[in-house]
Amino acid sequence: MTKMLLPLALMAFIGCNAPTDLKTIGSIEQLDTSLEKIIAPGATIDIISEGYDWTEGPVWVESENMLLFSDIPPNKIMKWTEAKGAELYLSPSGYTGQAPRTGEPGSNGLVINKEGKLVLCQHGDRRMAVMNAPLNAPKPDFTSLADNYKGQKFNSPNDAVFRSNGDLFFTDPPYGLEKNIDDPLKELPYQGVFKVNPAGQVQLLTYSLTRPNGIAFTNDEKTLIVANSDPDKNGWYMFDIGANDSLYNERMLYNATEDGKKEGGGADGLKLDKAGNIFATGPGGVWIFNKEGEVIGKIKVPAACSNVALANDDKILYITADMYVLRVVMRK
């Protein structure tokens, strides 16, 4: 999602140094006792890296023991490891053109495919692409997986998720276009949710959402969850997946429109753990839903949260939040 500002009053929540010498931020709000099975009492929200323009798209790469995340405006992907902290991983990441441009040209969502390669939502190049270089020797050498639907270029692919069969589902809001929804280069008359299969065939799944953003499957892959970051229709939508991947039974998991007006921030990236709990960035931080769709807790952060990544068998949650990268050690 594009960068959003939160009310200045929320900045009062910024914490002090933790015993580990990491600065902490925000607080964890328990709304149901079942949260204690997910996040141990006393867990903190630690700042592991900061000073970025707008962080997004975190992905934990188990094989390399590293976190990758996008810093969208400067067109970079950063790498974080416990041993070395943050360092530049890839540049350019989302715009490979020569003409200077403003806005948010870099990569957004990042995912790893079944072959162990990095797949990127590229704002500036307006496509889904795969990095041809290996993960441990990155180079800005990309192959396009999909860049148009029926001859019309995508707006700016934002977030993506692979299905177990290799199909890639992704959202396409206008946030990467220099003038957003009013950009003269915008070709599609809507903001869609798409699928591209391993053969490169692109299918439009829905254009019913005004600002489709984060995307994830339920663990049985029978339902698709899509965040909508429109301030007037803020929240998370669910779709059942039917024949030929048609989407039906559209309904809201949670309508966060009023929450967004109070706390700032929109429904954005989300991930599910192995138990089916949903970690969804939205107004005021990260919302935690159980598999029944009930809100059982929130990770309150005084900065607009964009996305999350789970690691270490769902014991660690990484959060990209404006200028920060955060970590919550949920269980030891």
C-alpha cells in the first residue's frame, strides 16, 4: 500500500530500550485469552532496523536465514540477518527503466516460488517478475511472469501469494503509478485481483474491490482473503473459490472503515500461520484473527503497518511499518 500517516498523538506509544538493547515500540493488546497460545505474555515489539522511506513486502527466506523486504520509493530490496543486521540486497528492484520517475517505483510484495527463486511485485515495471539470479547472489536480472491483461498493462502489482499447484494470485491497485488512480498511463479501468498460471495465462478473478491490497489463502486453499485499503471501504474480504477459480460468496471478514478513521491506516498485507490464525496489518497495527474470523488481539504500532512475515515455525513475526522493520518473538 502507499504510505499513510497516522495521528501524531499515537507517537506517544514509542517505548524505551529493552533488556536486549533493542528499542521497543507499541504494545500488545489481548482481546481473548486464546491469544496467549499465540503470543506469550510479556512479548515485546522490537525495532530491528529503521530509517527507511516506506517498507513493504517482507519474506523470510529459511534457506538463507534472512529477511528480505522492499523499501519502495528508493527502488531497493534490503536484507536483514541476525549476524549483520540490514544491508542492501538488490537495486533496482521494481523499476528498471531509464527515465527518472517519482512516487513508489520499487518492488512491493515478495514471495519465493517452488524453485526457490524470488518473485517480485514490481511497481515501476508494472508486472509480476522472477529474479533469475540465485537468492544468495542477487542481481537485477528479471523475467516477466505477467505484465498485462488482454493487452492492457497492469496498474502496479502490489501483493501476491502462491497456491500449492504453482498458480500465482496477485492484487493490482494503482499505488505504484506516479499519479495513482488519475495517472494518464493507467490502462485498466479497474483495480483487479488476478491469477497467472505456470504457463503464463492470466485470469481476472474480480474487480469488485476498489483498492485490493494484501492477499492470502486459507490453509485449505478453498477461500481467498483480500484486503481493501480504500479508506471508505476499509477491511478484509473473503471469497470462496469455485470451478475454474471463479470467486463467489463475497463477504467481509471485518469492516475496519470506522477503525481507520479513528486510528489511521488501511487494511494491507496479511499472512496465516499453520493453525489458521490471520495476522493482518490494518488500522493501528496488526490485527490477529483466529481461524473462526474472530479478533483475539492486536499488535498496536504507532506507525502505519504494511505487511508481515512469519518465521521459525510461526514463533517469530516480522512487521514492516513505515520507516521501521519490527520483530515480535511470540514464543521461545
